[in-house]
Amino acid sequence: MNWHEKTQKRWMEPVFLLTILVLLALWIRTTRIETEWQQGGLSTFFLGFLLLLAYGTATMLRRARIPLISGYIFAGMIVGPHVTGLLTNETVLKLRVVDDLALSFIALTAGASLHVDFLRNRLKAIALNISFLTIFVFGLVFGFVLVGASFFQVTRTMSGAQVTALASLLGVIAVARSPSSAIAVISESRASGVFTETVLGITVAMDVLIIMLFTMVLALINVLLVSGSGIHAYAVSAVSGEMIVSLAVGFLFGKGIAFYIKKVGHDLPLFLLLIAFGIVKGSLWLDQVIQTQFAISLHLEPLLVCMSAGFTVRNFDQEGLRFLESLERISLPIFVLFFSLAGASLDLEALKMTWPIASSIAIARCAGIFLATWLAGTIMRDPPYQNRMAWMAYLTQAGVAIGLAQLAERQFQGIGTYLNTIVLAVITLNQLIGPVTFKAVLELVGEAKAGKEAP
């Protein structure tokens, strides 16, 4: 079999699978649903349909060098209610139950990926880059949205408080990176060296920081928009207290997971599913109990609890690596559903309105990354040519950013839809450009080994 035949076969297999799935879905849509158990079966079918379709589409598009996450989003958008309508709004809403589980796994994985020993060698460089990236990227995006609100259709009719809230959330989410994309590019390039280790350390640590920042900003915006009382010292101290309690509860959960791994060990993926789901539902239940019994408003943040639990197992237990491997093994179907549902929920009319501001935010974010990495590299006395190119390694965005946008969308109905649509548009741009620029900079600094002959 020659190269042309092999290539044709590789493309035909997923195309054939997708065709069968679409025909099956069309046939199911014509079936009359008369009973509740049939309705339940229909939801189960579309859950499996979306999982297989999104995975098949992303696998096919990956051969055209399109990132997997972009493929999942694209597949969901095509079969969603705003394009072909294979999935109705009602079906998408029923399937969104997977969101909480996916967000918990994103936070668990972020915490488990942060290994203190890995960061120790380049701690000063990592700390400088993280500090400057947070300040410059947040500052430029926040300032741009705040100043330019009157120029964009989507923000022109918003109140001052809504614009401030939108600018704050977009600024925080713009700081987020994509460890999965970074690791994939590094593996593909077989890159290693000081620059590669620094980039990976910054990317992983940034996920943990962004969850903490987002939690604080979300709580403060809730005070600003919902209560309307403004942000004052009491609100800030209350949010700080809730964050500390959430981290402490996460530490206890982490110790519990470590104990289970040591004493039981089997069925670990199933146990982690139970823990992730239990943290989300348990946090809501505990909030209600404390509010009812003690008249105290204490909101545990599931993202922080999960992140703290993952960090605890990874860094304070010998089974940390096994824990991380188990998370990675069961996360694929959850993430496929999560990102494809994000695509299916994408409002195309809102997307038309948000593209101008989304592309402008992507440029502002890129400028902030350039300033931050150049300044950090200059202080660390890295080679000047490396300082000028370092920004190319930090453009990718994915899981955490989308997850945070989805969470904000559910909490703030007024600005949530536009926020989620803007974030997805920005991420689409960054996911198409980011992996390409990252691979290029690894080659330019001489740390990529793919394609080179071994000595």
C-alpha cells in the first residue's frame, strides 16, 4: 500500500463513522417519543452520539493539525441547535449535567499537575513570569474592555457595573494557559532544556493561580451585581475567608483520597468520579445547612476544594503519580462531552456580535504576554533573542478558560452568554495559532529535537 492509499484510508475511516452516526441520529429524530422511559433512552442515545461524533471529528481534524479541543467544540457547534439542529436546546440542557463533573476534573488535574519539586529549579524565573503575565495581561484586557466598551455593539448597552464585571472576568480568564496543549507540543517536538522547563512550569502553575483569582473575582462581582452594595472591606475579607476554608477542606479531601489509594487501591477511577461529583453536590448541601442552621453565609468553592485536593495528593503522598495517571485515564470522555457541549451551546448570533471585541482582546492579550515575558527575561538576563520570542510559547488556551467561562455564564445571566461566546471565540483563535507559534519558538531556541538525527 503506497503513501497515497494509506492517507486516503486514514481519512475515509472517520468519515465513514461520522456518516453512520449522523444517519442514525436523523433516524432517531423521526421516531415518535411517547413515554418517559423512551425520553430517557433518547437522552442516553444522544449522550453516546455526541461523545462518538465529537471524538471522531476531532481525530479527523487533528490530521489537518487542528487541536483536539477545537475539534470537539466545532463538532458540538455543527450538531447543535443553532446549525443543523440534531441536538435541540432541551437535549443540550439535559446533557449539561456533565459540566460540574468536568469542572471538578479540570481543577483536580490542575492541582495534581503542580509538583513543587519540578518548579524548584527555576523558581525565580517562574515567579517573575507569572507575576508579570498576571499584571500585564489582566491590566491590558481589563483596561481595553473598560475603555472601549462604547465602541462595541455587545457592550454598548451594558450598565457601568456590568461592563466592569465583564472586563474583570475577561481579564482573569485571559491570564489562563493550556497545560495540555503545551505538553502535547513539547512531546511532539521532543523538546527539552531550560526554556522548555520554564515554560512548562509557568503554564502548569498558572492554572492553579487562575482558579484562585477567578474565585475571588467571581465572589466580588457577585457582591457588585447581585447585592448591589458595592465592594468594600467586609466583602473582600469574607471572600478571603471562604477561599481559605475551601483550601482547607480540599486538603482534608486530598488526605482522604491518599488514604483510599494506600488502603484500598482498586477501582480508583470510579472512586475519583464519586469524589469529584460528591465535592460539587456536598459543597452546595453544606452551604445550605450552614445558612439554615447558623444563619451564616459561607460558600465553599468546589473548584478550589478540588484543586487543593489534587495538589495535596500529588505533593504530600507517595501515590501522587498514580493519582494523576488515573485522572488522565478517565478524563477523556468527560472532557470530550464538556467541550462539545460548549460548542453546541454556542449562540451564533451572539458570536457575530462578539467577533470584533474577541479579536481585539486576543491582540491585547498577545501584547500583554510579550511585555511580561520580555521584562521577566530581561531581569533574569536571558539571551536577548530569546526574550523577544518567548511570548510565542504562551498563546494557547483551553480547558480551564472554557470551564471558568461556563461557570460565570451560569452565575450571571445578564453578561454570561456574551462572556462565554467571547471567551470561546478568543480561545478558537489562540488554539489555532498558539500550538504553531509554540512549536516554532522551541525550534528557534534550539530545544526541539523532532526531525533531528540522534548523535
